[in-house]
Amino acid sequence: MEFLCYHRDRPGSLPLRKELLEDHWSYMDHYQSRMIARGPTFAADGETPTGSLHIVDLPDPAAARAFAFDEPGHQAGVYRDVLLRRWRNLLGRTMWDFPGGTTGGDRYLVLGLGAGQPADLVVPQNQDELIAYGPLLSDDGTGWLGTAALVLATGPDTARAVLTPNRYAAIEVHDWECGGRR
């Protein structure tokens, strides 16, 4: 089962985040073979971290909760909240398999938070810029809760356009980069 886990930083937690960076990476090393995508999100300045995204293949919702809530930064109070949802990998690849590589260009996390009838259940025609794409689902995988995409785009508006307007309660666009040890 694939899960999307997005830890959102608590305001003022940057010093603690930096202090725990090696602990975070060491924790994630245990899951490397199960990672579909990972990496930090950033504020508009492109420098200040605002969150940490992981898309990971785990056995069940209990394992996903343990993954999310046992993470050292979460345990220490770096994050203000966690979005944890089942996810379906409609592209069938990892970020490391993306033909555009893991560096270069502007990259975004696009989260469409569902409202009403499911939308964007099929991969958009223009796949060249999609790093990862799929629906956010309930724990049992039957309820549509939104859509998440990692996109290489010329700007946030172009990234947002990967989702159908007016079909979501909210669409969030976050500056993102491929993560992992440097």
C-alpha cells in the first residue's frame, strides 16, 4: 500500500529541524527501499523549509502511522501537523525514475484536497512534467479524498493547472525538491 505523508513545519522550528537533520535522514534510511518520493518543501524565498514530504510503500495503515509519528522531527515537535493518506501511484515509478532527473528546474508539490465527486482520477495527457501523480484515499482505499502530484513546472500557477479547477475544497502548491542524503 502506498501512502503520502506530509509533515508541515511548526513556525519557529527551523533550529530544531536543523539539529535533527541527521536523525531524520538516519530514520528515513530504514525506508529507502520503500520510498516512491521524498523531499522538503520551501517558503516563497526558496530557502526556508516549510515541510517534509514522503511517499512510501508500507504494509498497512498502522505501519504508515508508525512511520509518520515515530519520525524524530515529529517526536521532537518540529511539525505542526501531519497529512497522512493512502495514495495510488498512477505513474508506477519513483522520483528517481523520472526522465527529467532529480535536479534542475522548479518543482512543486500540488495537493488537491477533495470535496464532492472524485476528480483527476486519470493521469493528465501531458505526463512529461509529472514526477509523481495519484489520488489521496481513505485508509481502506475506497474513498477519494483528493489528488497529489509532484510536478516540474515553470511556476506555481502552471503546477496548479495539473488539477481541474473548481473540483477541490482547496489546492495547495508548495515549492519542493527531491530529497534524501546529500
